[in-house]
Amino acid sequence: MSDIQVIQIDASYAQVLTTLGRKLFADTFGSDNAPANMEAYLDESYTPEIQHKELNDPKVWTFMAFDENNIPIGFCQLRQNENVYGFIGDPEAIELQRIYVDKKSAGKGVGGKLMASCIAKAKELNKKTMWLGVWEFNPTAIKFYSNRGFYKVGSHIFKVGDQEDTDNIMILKL
């Protein structure tokens, strides 16, 4: 997959991002959540209207990966939050809110290229710390982040519908 292309996308990609986001989130977490909870989360997070709003938000940066056939295979999203957890230790830290790769493309460098795009953008914004939440029972993702220098500093609750899961909060010093 040496022909992976990563670009920062704008609001013209709202429908593409909606379709991809719904698919990848459901593929990743669908078997761990009740169907009603999954549907509720997807409807709260991945609609064309929501994606359009996020893609127009000046405090959100979204990157999408495409394969050699220009098919979208992953995406990531940075968000500048106003209220950063105190235990992160940097009130200006930027959140890596989402990073998902199609299962067929996993292990082929797509996640690494998406992560590199996010780190480059965070540095361009003069950020010193990037943080993320990762489900405590997602060892593959935890290993991916740990291998790139992220380490756990705390936890928070992440809701999928009415199900509450614990996410590890991990940070990377840039």
C-alpha cells in the first residue's frame, strides 16, 4: 500500500466521511455494543449534517486516507477542546478525537500515515501535547498508540448510546 494518499478534507467530503465513519465505527465496535446503542451513537456522531458542521469548524482538522484506486480507507480527526482534563498537564493540548482504518487495510501503514498527518498538523499549530481516549478493551489500538510514544495518564467514560465504557486517556509529548 505504498500508494496511500492522505489529504486534509473539507465540507465537500461530508457524505463520504459520514459513510466511512459509520462503517468503520460499526466494524470496530459493533460486536461489543447492543444494536440500539450502536445506532444511537452513529446517529449522534455520523450524519451528513454533523460531519458538515465538524468539517466547517475552525477548531477541527480532518484527514482522510485513500488507496491507489482513490477509495477512502481511513480517517482521523484533531479537535481543539476548551476543557482539557487537568491530569493531561497541558491546557492547550489537542485531542486526537478519531482515527479509524478499514480492516482490509489494517497493518499496511495507513494508520501510521494518518497519525503522521495529525502530528504534523499539531506541530504546525504549535501544540506541545496530543491526547486521546481509547477503549480499555482495545489492545490493538493501545499498542498502536504506545508504539508511537503515547502513554496513559488517566481515564474517562465514553458513552455509546446508554452504555458507558471506560477509555484510557493517553498523551504524546510533541
